[in-house]
Amino acid sequence: MGRQLAAGVPAVGRSVGTSAGTSEASRNVGHEWYVPVPALGYSASFQGRRDQAERYFDDAAGVDLPEGALSANKAIEARSAFRRGHRAQAFQLLRSYIDELIETGNVIAASVVSIEFINMMAAIDRLPEAVYVIDYLEAINDFGALATRTLVAEAAHKVAARSSTDRAGASGDRLDDRQALAYMRDVLGRLA
């Protein structure tokens, strides 16, 4: 069984209406409604609260979930591994998550995977790979467009500053969710 926040309550979320911080989560469980910890991490990221977002993401990455549970935890585990300097492990974790999404047909989660992929590729100067997926993310839906302006903004600025030719070459092909997952899986397979 996974970690517990309080007397028998699994650490899969935090009650709505509590103040920020994972320590507060452990004191305020017991409410009927929960917000998944990864959602709190993305919310903090959208608001520019990076340190708080990383704490939520790190907390979420350590939660054991039941088999088949829909979760962004594997993408978040990859993010944490990458941030700690374990690049090969991060690439493998993200690739494994992509395999799972494709196998289960849960391709809608491609936008969440792409956030981690873009940030990793930009960090290691794989800008053509980053821009190809930025173009996908920006065009796929409203969440993707918002994520492009916020969650991958630094990577997008790096790409724009370094090479406009990469963007021009990549933007001609629009990917759907399944194609984006397959592309990211192939790139990660070469890097892992």
C-alpha cells in the first residue's frame, strides 16, 4: 500500500480548500472531495509558483496507485529524475509511460507527456525535437495552448531564440495525440 496522509487515508490527493503546502495536506484530510496532487502541481506551475509546484510533483511521484489508475505520476517521476540529473532514467520512465498510454488507448494524456518531453529536450539542446512537440501541444487543445504559454514557456523561448528554421521546418506537420506519443517514444528510445 502507498503512503498515508492520515489515519488510513491514502496520499492520492488533498482536500479542497486547505492552504498550500504538502504538510497542510497531511493535517487537513478527511473532507469528502479531493484534488489530485499532480493537479495542484500543474495549478501552481500555471501560477508561476515553481518551488511549490515541484514540491507537489515530488509528493505525487511517491504515491503508489492501484494498477490501471489514470495518473500523471509516471510523467512526474520522470520530471523528478531528470531534475536530479538522472537523464537516462527520466527518458526510460517517460518512454514507459508512453508505452502504457498507447497500450491502454489513453492517448489523450499525450499533452501531459509532451510538457515533460519538451522541457527535457530543451534542457539538453534537442531543439528540433522540442519544437516539433511544441507545435503539437500548441495546436491540440486549449490546455495545450495554455501549457505552451506557461508550463513550457521557457523551453519555447529558448527554441525561438536559438533557431527560427527549426520551427519553420517542424510546423508543417500537425500531429494527433497518438502520433505525438509515437514520436516522443521514438526520440526517447534513442536517448535512453
